[in-house]
Amino acid sequence: MQPRQGQLIRNIAAVAVIAVACPAALGAVAMLGCATSRGMNASCAMDGLFVSPFLLLGAGVVAALLVTGRAGLLAGLFLLWAGVAIGMTAILAFAYLVGNLVPIDPVAAFIAWIWFIAPTALGYGIGRVVVRLLVRT
């Protein structure tokens, strides 16, 4: 395999990691019992505040470790954005398949976008710093 093709596969894998992490982060809230036993309430949402960001942060770090080499900051941020966009679309598709439609309005979509992209971007930044430090030593 040529190095360029290898990097392309790693970039695609980074997008896939982030895309899977978005529904997984939302699923973590459901696994805590929000959707089943207690119902969706403020207490349950607060439980999700502690689980979801760590999943997304970890996905960002893994993506940064995958996107090493010549991928610049803008390319990495584009991959990050693409992964979150695919993940959020997957959440809508899963909700539709289950029959629990998610109401969409521009404000809620923007808030959800920030909720998913902020910890993922932070994890990506941490991962890139770690990679840079390891390369120097």
C-alpha cells in the first residue's frame, strides 16, 4: 500500500471514529436509564453531562492519533466537522428507525452541534499536541 493511500484510510477511520462516537454518546445517556426507567428529566440529563463529553473527548484523541503526518490543522478540523455531521445525521436516522422522531429547529440543531463538536475538538487538540510532543522526542 502506498503511503498516500494509507493516510487516506487513516483519515477515513478518524471520521468513522467520530461519527460513531456521537450516537454512542447519546446512547450512553439512554443506557443510564433516561429513556426507560426514570424518563427524560433534568436529573437524567445531568447524568449524561458526565458521560457524553468523556466519550467524545476520547474519540477526538483517537482521531488525532489516526490523523498524523502531513494533515494540517484545517484538514483535521474538516475531518472533525465531517465526523460530527455524519454522527448527528446518524442520530436522526436511528431516531427515525426506532419511531421516536426528533424535533428539529435551527436553535436546537446549533446547540446539539456545539454539544458534540466542543469536546471532540478539545480531544482532537489534546491528541495533536501529544503527537507533536512524541515526534520531537
